[in-house]
Amino acid sequence: MSPDSAGPKFISLLSCLKEAGDGLLAFSGGVDSAFLLKAMQVAGIRTLAVTAVSDTMPAWDFDNAVDIANGAGVEHMIIRTDELSKEEFARNAPDRCFFCKDELFGRLRQIAGERGLCNVFDGSNADDLKDYRPGRRAASLHQVRSPLAECGFSKNEIRDKSKELGLSTWDRPSSPCLSSRFPYGRRITPDLLKKVEASEAFLRTLGLKEVRVRDCGDTARIEVGESEISIFMDAEARRVVSGRLKSLGYSFISLDLDGYKSGSLNRVLAGHNN
């Protein structure tokens, strides 16, 4: 890649990475971490990608992370985390993500030290700084750097540059962990996570690109992109979806007419700050 074609913001990112030095990347395989992985490769710094697997990670996300890391030809380590064993996480208070990230970043910092790597990086971008993200506090605690946020990359800019670079992830829908499907205060258990995962896996077979099943007790609230809401106007499609989700344990199936909105469960947290 020539300097003329890279663009000033990407050049700034490469300079940031080169100055920082070798690093361990918290690698989910999503749009942001895949883009940052590519930038680390272009910058020529020694890189270890680490993917954390737990009950809160959908199987399709794990498979995607493995495929991307293998395709990139980087060293890829898979570790197991158990955030559900922490009562502070399982009880699902608004600061739930802090306890997950605290365990994860603590593990990653330890691995980085063992491997002689200077930094731990994550893929947080500039847009993430605008939402309620208690995990950012854990990042600060463990001195995790977010080069994309530091260089001012928005999600749309990351997608655009990923497309330029030929990354298959450029148009991949966001995919936060399964715990984000539960309203704050609803206890998270392995069985409930499996129920949500199975529900979304079924809906994905219908061709829905971006879908969430919010677990509200007896009710499954489906969120899809606004352009895909029309699928549910078909009576047969509604019958099939209702039947399948009820077979998984839900009594009532609803559709959010506002469509999918990232962080929709944070609407109740208007008074909270990062």
C-alpha cells in the first residue's frame, strides 16, 4: 500500500501502531478488530490475536474469528473465559460489562507479559466513546489501548476503509455478546443464553442479516433492520417464526416496530455516564 493511497487517517493509525510497538489484539473477528488486525500487519509490528470464548459468544462469531485469523496468517490464540461465574456479571446490573472486560483484559495483559509484547489493543472506535460502555473503565484499569478511537475512526470510516482494503468484514453486521439481549436486572444463565442463541440462529436461516432476540422473560422481542420488517408481514412467516421460538421456551413473540437499534437496552440509562 502506497502512502498516497492510504489516506491521512490510516497513515496516522499506522504511525500510532509503529510508535506503540508490538501488541496483543483482543480479536473478536468483527468489523473493528479485523480492521485493526489488518492495520497492525501493514504497520509491520509483531502481532498476537487472542479470541476469548465463553457462553456469551455466539458460535457463528467464533467460527468467523477463526476463519479471519487463519486467512490473515497471524498467530491466533483461543482462550476460555467464565464471566458467568462472577455474581457481579450474572446478576446483570448496568455495569455488567465491566466485570467481563476486567477478567478478559486481566488475562490478556498476563499473556502479553508472558509473550514479551508491549501492548494490549482492542478495537473500540470513536463512536463507542459516545455510548454507555462500562467496559472502557476496565480497559483503562488494565492499560488497554484503543488505536481506532485514539485516531478518531468512526464505525462508518472503518467500514469504508475496510472495503478499500478488500476485507470481507466491511459490511458485517455488529454482533455484541449474547448478554446484551437481556434487560438490565434479568439474571443471565447458560440456559437462557442458549435459548437466545438458538432463536437468533433460526432467524438467520430466514435470510435476516441483522437480528436480535431480546429476552424479556416469557416474551421474545425480535429486532431486525427496518428494511427487513416487511418479512413479518407475511402470515406464514409469522406462523413459522412464532412456532419455532415458542418451541424454544418463549410464550409470547413480539416484533419491535422501530427496527434494530444498537444499544437499544441502554435507553433506560439516559442518566448514566461512561
